[in-house]
Amino acid sequence: MIHRKYNPWQITNDGEREADRHLSLPTNMDGEVVYVLHSLRISSRYHRVQMSGECDFVIFSSLGIMVIEVKGGIMGHGEHGFYRFRGEELTEPVKTPSRRPTKTHMQS
């Protein structure tokens, strides 16, 4: 069961609205209780330039915590990371908000 801790009607971004819609699709999570936060503000006193940011969606379940950053448009993955498509070409690199998990980070 999904417990949204926000009002879906207040989502103004088209991509985030679509992501919220996908949360309602049937899954095979058989009775798993899931809590979802939208537009969670975060701050860091350790970052040199950017003092605050936002997580589009944060999902809590007994399986763990997942943070979802929603990007608009069609995305792709190339040799140097993620890109936004412009027409048929991969052109605009997208800044990765955090490091990808590695085996070291994934170990308990």
C-alpha cells in the first residue's frame, strides 16, 4: 500500500506528475507498505556553492530508501554518462547529482 505524504494535485511539473502517476500502477509488492515524500528540501553546510537542493521523490519501504530525480524530455546514456536528447542526437550532458553505487557502497 502506498502512503503519499503530499497532495498529488499540487505537483506542477509535468515530469513529476507523470512519475507520481506511475506510483499508482499495479506492482507485485504483495502488501508492502511504502511511504512517499515529494519535493523534499535538503541542505548541506559542507557543499562549497550549493547550500540547498531538492529530492523530487523519496520512497521509504522495508526494502530501503530510494531517491528519484525526475528529468524532463527523453534521456539517454552514453560513454560519458547521461544525456538529454535534442532531436535524434545525444547533445546535452546532465549533471549527475550523486555517485553511482559501487560494490563497496552496496555492501552491508
